[in-house]
Amino acid sequence: MKRNSWFNFQNITIFIIVSWLLLFVFVPNFLVLITSFLTRDSSSKHFVSFSFNINNYLRLFDELYGKVVLNSLYMAVISTIICLVVGYPFAYILTKMPVKLRPLLLFLTILPFWTNSLIRIASIKVLLATKGLLNSSLLWLGIIDTPIRILNTQTAVIIGLVYILLPFMILPLYSSIEKLDKPLLEAARDLGANKFQAFMRVILPLTAPGIIAGCVLVFLPAMGMFYVADMLGGANVLLVGNVIKDQFQKSLDWPFGSALSIGLTVLMCLLLSAYYYSNKMLSKKVELE
């Protein structure tokens, strides 16, 4: 009787998880999906009229929104590349540190998460301001004669994205590099491979899953971090997240904002699928080798 009882810990846990997913994931996304097929009606109490159509999805192909999507993709790609270039050496050096020192360094890596990201972006804004610490230091050192305008540019937004998302690149890279089979590296050196050859032919392929995971964890959030663009880019720089926010808060065009949200969600699902299958293929390739 006890085994067949539904009131055990496992079933209760499953019920809680499924209920949470239904209430806070599936139901909200379903409502957004339904709203994306409605029509904006500013005279209505709920800002929509229940006339179903696909016009909101057709608007996604307008040139204006296409430019915003391309601009978001560009900044997300650049931010991901910078995070990879900075994060990979950092993670590699981290694995070479004494074992007793690694927990402290990992703690320092995730320490920024203890502070709200809005506060951290505000500090970056102060740093990059015309009379901020960066310009003041460069002027004092004589490197520049006049302050550099960094705020309200794509550069400032990319700096903010890298600052916020860099730990998401470092952690999967560290996990992947730490699991490297050291005898393989020794075997490569015994066979005459120099450090660069060993890195390109042994280390890089074996850490590819960590690279892909880090890139996905950085790229996906970078597309929608509207508050970074708001605070560092001003009105000059827009991400997809900014357009979605404006459709809901300013234009009150909830159906089109929902369509944009669904479009971004589909794009993220495609990228996650690409990550899953590429990781699967890499695992098979490593097993065959």
C-alpha cells in the first residue's frame, strides 16, 4: 500500500515541480502566444480586441525591426566573442592555480552576482561618463587631450554586456578545462607537439562543449538585456528587449510586443537546439577518436 500511495515524497516533489512549471512557465507563455494573434485597441480596457490574425508576425519582417534584430545580433555576437577571448585564458589559468586557491578565485568570480545588475551597470555608467574615472585617468596620464565620449554608444553597451555576462562564460569553460585528461597532453608533447599544436589539436577540441555552453549562456541573455542598452546606450542604441519593453509600456501594443517575445523565444530555442546537437556530435567525435 505504501508503494502505491501517491502521498510520498517523490510524487509530492514531482507535483510541485510540474505545478510550478505550469503556473509560471507554460501558462504565461501560452497567454503571450494567444495575445500575439490579437489586435491592438487603445479604446479597450485591456488594450486589445479579440480579432485573431497574423499581422503582428508579418510586422516582424518590417525593415525597421529587422535593423533592430540585426543590431541586437551584432552586439550579442561581439559581446560573446570578447567574453570568450577574455574568459578562456582566465579559466585556463584558474585551473593551473593551486587547488587550495581555486575556491577563493571561483568565489571572487561569482561575487558580482551578489549585487543587483542594475547597480553594477550604474557603476559602469559612472566609470564611462565624460567626467568619469576612465576619462579622468586618461587625461591625467596625458594619453588623451579631451574626454572620450563613450556613453550612449554601442561600445558602452557592449562593455556593459561583457561586464555582466563574463562569469557565465568563465564557469562552463573552467568546468570543461578542469576535466581535461592530462595524460593526453603529455602524450601530445611526447609525440613532438609544441604548446600551440597541443592547444589547437587536443585542448581546444576537448573543451569545445564548454566553449559552446559559454557562448550560449552569454549570447541568449545579451539579446534581451534592455536595461543595459537603456542605461549605457540611451536612445541611440536599441536591443530587441528595448523594443519589446516599449511596446508594452509606451505604445501599449501588447499583441505586437507578444509577437516580438515569441519570435525571440523561437530564436533562443533554435540556438539551444543547435547547442544540443553540436554538443552531441562533438561527444560522438571524441568517442570515435
